[in-house]
Amino acid sequence: MKKLSYLFIALFISACQAEPDFTEEVTPLLHTRAGSLQFAQTDNLNLDALGIVHPTKIVRKDSLYVILTPQSAYRFAIYNHLNGTLHHLVPAGSGEGEGHCYLNLHLNGNIVSALDFSTGRLVEIDLNHCTEADYRPVFTSLTTHGKTPLGAVRAGNRIISTGIYTSGRYCSTNPAENEDIYSVAYPECALPSLSDSLKSIFYASNCLALNRPQTRLACANMQYGCLDLCDIREDQLIRVNEVHLNRPGVSIRLQRPKGRKMWYPVAYTDHNLFGFCDLTTSDDYIFALYSGRTYRQYRNDVDKGRVILVFDWNGSHVRTYHLSNSCSSISYDPVTDAIYALSHEKGKCEIITLNL
């Protein structure tokens, strides 16, 4: 399980050794209905000053910020910006009540969730109770029936996940009934001859988000700019639209090269344009933080971006926002009608407020 769940990280890291097989194509959406989002320095929240190190993702809900800290002793920090209190949840580890490898955060009502792809467990944090002294998050294992999940969100009594799946791109799981139902073919891509097994590797890492009624799913690929939209109809998903920003840069090697111990059949090249860094949603729109960077040029900062692409829930592009800072995460708050972004500039990590 752990070996396979690390596969999609190695998939990208190995790309720096692969030869490019395409010409970079920047999506025209970067300059379509484009404008800038500014922020006031007085609204910034300095995470370094709070002792929060190496944050990667954020979610804002009312007075609370949930901050993913994958290199800290506790994986989640909860900060109340009104009273200045800071709480930590989920100690690092693979045991009961612990967490190890998280990539994304998802807000659904008052619940923040994240999938530990090293253990296949979804952790859910209730923001109404998370600051109470005896509070413990809820963990749900998604590894039944031999599954290898890499991303997941809850929709009612079911959990929708993506992973190394060959029976469909999405798995809808009812944990109470120990039931898995797969649906939806993998998106069309530049390599239609790939098997579903290889496509599951190709589309391994994703950001997932739901609309508020939990009737539609947005799935944005992180390594390649593909946005997939699906209707949720009970235990089945039905694709509504798929948006491709550019052609992927990949290297396919179906046979192990001589003398090489580590080998991955699908690898993104260092010329590949990295895809989406994060998703956040409103009732009407999907806000997608887009990288568009190459590993060749940006190295470890390839997973950050200065562009927010806005789509409606049918997948139509609405507008483009350009940012002055490189950001790794965004979170929309309907109360303030603002986007809160995790900025990484000149070695400083802070949360900035982008007023729409």
C-alpha cells in the first residue's frame, strides 16, 4: 500500500530525468478576461510569527484558519484570528489517530477533510468542536478491497476518491455498507493508447472540490492542467465536461531500462507545464489556482502559482486573475466575499486577503 501510494510523487520527481517530447503550449485562458487581484499589506497574517513552519495548504471558515503543516510534529494547525489562539491536531505518524502524508485540504460545511495517502485514511475535523480540549478527529479507512486512494472527499454518506484504479476514475464508497462503486472513464489526453492502469498513474494527483448541494464534483489534476467536472447521482458519477489547458509533456517507457533499479512507466518531463495547485469554490464558481510552471525552470517551486482561473460549474471559463505573489493554496469565504491565499515570497509565508 505505502509503496504504491508514493508512486505519484515519484512520477513527477522522475520527470527531471526524462527527455521532453513536446513544445510548451501556454493556455490562452491566461490572457482571456484577465485582471489583477490586489491585497492590502495590513490584512496579512504572518505564519512565521505564529511559529507555523512550512505550511502548504489553508482553509478559512469564519474566524478559523486550518493550516496544513506536513513537516511539523502535528499535521494541522487551527488558528483563530479573533482571539489569537492556536491549536494543533493529528500528531505525525502512521498509528491510530496519527497522520503522515497529506497533500490537500477540503472544506465541506463545517468539516475540513484530508486524505493521508500513505495510509489511505481520510481524516475529518469538525470546526465547531476542534478547539475543545477532548476533541478527536474522525478517521475513515478507504483501503478496503485492495484500493489505493490518493485523494478523497465526502458527499453525504459516501466518500468519493481517486487513486490507482483500473475500474473507473472515481470510486464511490459507502463505509457503513463496505461498498465500492466505480464510474467515469479517464479523461481524454494526448496519449489515448494508454491502458487504464497507466492512465491512473498519469492522472494520479488531484485536487477535489464539491459544490454546496454536493451534486457536482470538480477534479483538477496537479501535474497536468486538466479540470474534470462530474454530476453526482446517488452512487454514480457522470461526466459533465473536461477542460484541458495544454498538452501534457510525458515520457512513456513500458519496459525497464537496463541497469535501472527504479523505473516508472509514465513520467512527466521537466518541460511539462504543471497544472493546478489548489481549488476553492463558491455557489456559482470554481476558483482554480494554476501553476503553468515547468520543473526545468522552477524546481521545488513548481507547485505554486500566480494565476487564478475562474470557471462556472459547467466548466466554462469566466475570468482570469493575476496575482503579485506566488501562492500554494487558496480558500474562498462567502461571508467576506474574498479569497485567502497562502503566499510564499522571499522566504516568508503569510496568508493574504484577495478582495473580489
